[in-house]
Amino acid sequence: MQQNNLLGRNLVDSDSKPPIEYILSFNQVGQHLIDVTLSFTARSQQELWLPVWVPGSYLIREFSRHVSTPTATTSTSRQISIEKITKNRWRLDCHDGEKVVVHYQVYAFDLSVRGAYLDHTRAYANPACVCLAVAGQENVSTLLTIQSGQVFARLPIACSLRPYSAALINETNSTYQFIAHDYDELIDHPFEIAEQSLASFDVLGIEHKIAISGRHRTNMPRLLTDLEKICRYEIEFFGKAPFQDYLFMVMATGSSYGGLEHQNCTSLITPREDLPHANEPVQPASAYRRFLGLCSHEYFHSWLVKFIRPQEFAVLDLEREVYTRMLWVFEGFTSYYDDLILYRSGVIDRSAYLELLAEQITRYQQNAGRAHQSLSDSSFDAWIKYYRPDENSQNATTSYYNKGALIGLCLDLTLRARGSSLDALMRELYKLAQQGQYLTAHTIPDLCEKLVGERLTDFWQNYVDGTTQLPLEEMLSAVGVQTIVEQKVWPLGLKTTETSHGLTIQQVLRDSVGAKAGLSAHDVLIAIDGIRATTALLGQWADSAGFNANACSKAGNSLTCHAFRRDELMVFQLQPVASIMQTVRLSIANPEQLTDWLAPVNPI
Ligand SMILES: [Zn+2]
């Protein structure tokens, strides 16, 4: 463990101040307003712009909606008029070579890892939400000056940007300065000022730090032990780290969850219950296992997506959607490895890993949308579908995380059956990236051909570009893992929650009797066959034959349901047929058949 006040890389010796400077001040915590001063040398009719999305999270977020109207002056105090020309762009009426100072405020009250947040407990920001880019000067080096103000005086700052200069870092009045080579580097480094539990650990000579804010009672020694194993495994897996130091930024809350990858850090938000307890068992509880999986996932992204990137991400246009059909590789393979690495690094045992894999398979089996959207389409439409889930998502879409992870498994087992592995393919991808190459649609089939002598054309056509059911049971059986399928019943194809008003329908399964009769998500079912609707009553219609003889319907085999849609009472007639959902468990059937894929791991 280590107590220090600055989480950053080595100081930069710099003779000249970078041409662009952002000064962020946090004096208006009650109103959640960050004051920003931006100084630079302008070009004629200089434009400023703010990203509309943040790398790693594929949704147009319109960060500029929280930016106040900027004002600008020159060094000679001449007021410069500013015209807003698009939703996220401003044009300054200035001359070439003029020194310009721009002021504006940003409303910051988004607790997520993609936004900015300011109150009396915490100042946090992704610079993509806060720092207006100077158009045409995005490649210019930038100074980020953070004046924490009285509320945060003497509190630590977590940031993995390089501190600018020792002389300018003054902890007594809490001003910190960091340098970024360009705008892309600037926005890849969130920072946080708050009460933090700080610790550091070394992994193969690389310094790793962790800063945990929020209310929590983390068993820090246990967390460091497990994280060190995971990080060491991942660096050794690829052979080299694409960073010189690494920072885990963690915010503990009641129930929020999420993570965002950056090149040499990750920002995580987690339920405090997921952090290891003082008496955490040797085999992590499922909550802590989830947190370790999140760390493993975001850390893996330092290689896969931050360093190994699709061609479409070579130069990111942050003002509009950037489409790729390969998120199933970047998010899917990362999701495959995040849990597998917990096992391989010795943090969880094999039965715990099989439990996680079974959960992944169950999610896939219960997703009716898998028959209607391919992985490739799911990746492409992330902007409008995955990131905008609604009551129909389960019926119409497939997740490139979930199915992508299982494609990772299927490809791994396919390659292993032919003498290679997904591990080998990942290392080849890393090699290509080190040579400056990006992934295209041909890269992975080409590499498979190189590794096993086949392009695996059917595999891509059926499982990535098509919606053919994944042959999971068959493939797992071939490596000695038995799939045990259990059936779970959705009465009438409905998933509901009971309230004092009745049964609120959360989801109606596609093609079920409920869907065909017209029952819809958000309807409140109040009576079934003339009796007040309860979970227990609905359950009577849950036998797989579809009809419970004890629950006699007045209309023969047809069932009458009354439900409110908004404030209007509606009547639905339907045949009482239940829908079957599969739940999966996995067990080792033939230990002698197990390949390297699940070979015993000696805890490190
Ligand atoms: Zn991810």
C-alpha cells in the first residue's frame, strides 16, 4: 500500500509551455459547474468543437448539451464574438495569430464513467465532456491545469497523464498540471479528485496504481494480490505491455456498475458490495468475482481495442458515429478472456469458471433475438440498438458481448481441434498492431488460414454474418465438458413483476401466445380468467403442456386476460401455452478429454 497525493507518470522536463492550455476550476460544487478557461493562439475564424461520443462507448451522447455559451477575449482584452454553428461547434470571429482566452462552464452531474461529475465529495471528468477541441490544432500538445479549489484542497488526484513539471505542481493549494501530446491523448485520460484509498503494486517491473473513492471497506491486500495475478497473466499472455504504467480508478457506490477502457488506465464504477470483504473466502464470492471480471476485461482492452484496433478506428471522428462490424472481436473476445483469465491466473477455480461460462450460455439461449440479428449487424448497429435497449431488444437483437464471447469460445475450440488456439491468434493480432497494421474484415480469416491452413469460411458465414445456432453443446462435449440443460417456463410467454396494482409485464417473448394475443411490455395484467392476477396465479399456467387442469377456464381452452395499457382497460383472449427457456449448467464429464483450454491451473 502506498499513500501519496499524485497518481501519475514521471514528470516531464519541458522548456516551453504547450501552446494550448485548459484550466479547470472546481469552486461551484453545489451547482455542479466546472469553470473552464481555454487559452491558445487562434487561426482566422477559429472553430472549437466538443466530441459527441467518447471512445469505448458507442452512443451519441451530445456532451455539448451541458456546455454554457462561451465568451472569448484576446490578450489585448478585445471581446471576440462567438457564433454557434452546429450542435457541438462554435466559430470565433478572430484573426490569425491572435492569442485567445475562452471561458465557459460545464454542468457536471453524470456519475457514469463516460461523463463528468462534481459535488462536494468528488470532482471527476472525462476531458472529452469538458475540454473544447481547437479545430485544426488537435495534434498540438496541451497543458491541463486543474485547480481543485477549497473544497478539494489537499485531496489526492488520480490521473494517468504525465505531470507537466515538478515546479508547477503545488499540493498546498491543490493545483495540478498534466501534459498531453495531443487532443486524443488528453481525452483518453479521465481524472478524479476525492477521498481515495490509494495503493500501488508492481507487475513485471511496471508500476500499477489503484485509487478507490466512495464509501467502501475494501480488503485492499486481497484486492492487490488478485489484481497482480490478473495483470501479470495478461502481460505474459501478450508478451509485452502497451503501456509504461497503469491506473485503476474505482468509484464505489450502492448499485451503479460500469467500466471504460483507456490506454493506460481504466475508470470503473462498482457496487461497494462487489469489492472484497475483510473475510473474503479463498474462492471469491460471486459479487467480488464480478468486480475482478470487470478489472480483467478493461485491462485486456489496453491490448484489444486501444492498441489492436479496427481500420475504422485508425482516425476517430468524434463528431459522428464511426461504424465497424467488428465489435464482436473487440468486446466479444475481451468478454471471453475476462472470465477465462480469472481461472488461468489462479484467481478462481475451474468450477467457478464453468459457472460463469454457463451463465453466458444461458443468456445466449434465452435471447430470442439471436435468431434475428447477426453478430456483424449487432456490431454495426451498436449506436442505435445495443446502447439503446428497450422492451423489444431481447426479441430483436443479439449482444456482441454475449454472443461475441461465445464465438471466442467456439473459435478457440475450433482452432484447438486443428492444433492452434485463439491465444495464438491474439498474439498474431498484437504482432500486426505493433507493425502499425489495423484489423480489416480479412485479417482474422487470413490469420486462421496461417495458423491452421483453413480460412474457416463456413464459421464466419454461419455464426458471425448469419444467425445459425452456435454448436456449443457439441463443441464442449468434444473437450470433455457436459452441458446440462434445465427448462425454465415463462407462463404465456410473459416475464412479469408483481406490484400492488397487478402484474406489470416486463417482457413478452417473441412468438409466444402472449405476444400473438397482443399483450405488451408495460401493460399491467390485473385479472386472469376473472381472478386477480398474481405471480402465483400466473404460475398455474406454467406447466409445459400449457394447460393446468385445476385452473379451469370458462371459455374452454381460451383464457381471458384483463390488463391496463396506460389508463385504458383492455381484454385479451389467448391459448394458455407456456414458453420454455433454457438454463444451462456445465460439468466436467471426461477429465481425460480436457485440452489445454481447461487444463488445471496452479495458483500463482
Ligand atoms: Zn469492453
